[in-house]
Amino acid sequence: MHQSLTFLATIGTDPQIMKTLAIISLLALLTISGAAISDQLLTADQQIAQRVD
């Protein structure tokens, strides 16, 4: 008889790879949030300049 295996049982998990993916994901989130903050800071000067004109 053939028993179907779950996805994790057929591929297996590697703790080192999971840690690496978690670090990459955290760095990506930090990069995106940093870009959003810097974009707000850089465009704030443009909005002030447009109001003065």
C-alpha cells in the first residue's frame, strides 16, 4: 500500500535555511520601511516649496 506523505515529510525542513530566510525577510522589511520613511522626508520639502510658490 502506498501512503501519501505530507509536503514537509517529502521535502523536509532545514533549520539553517529557515533562519537564513527569516533574516532575509526581516532585512527586506527594514529596507522597505526605511525607504518609505526617507521618501516622506524627501517629499516633505517639495510640498513646502510648492505652498510657498
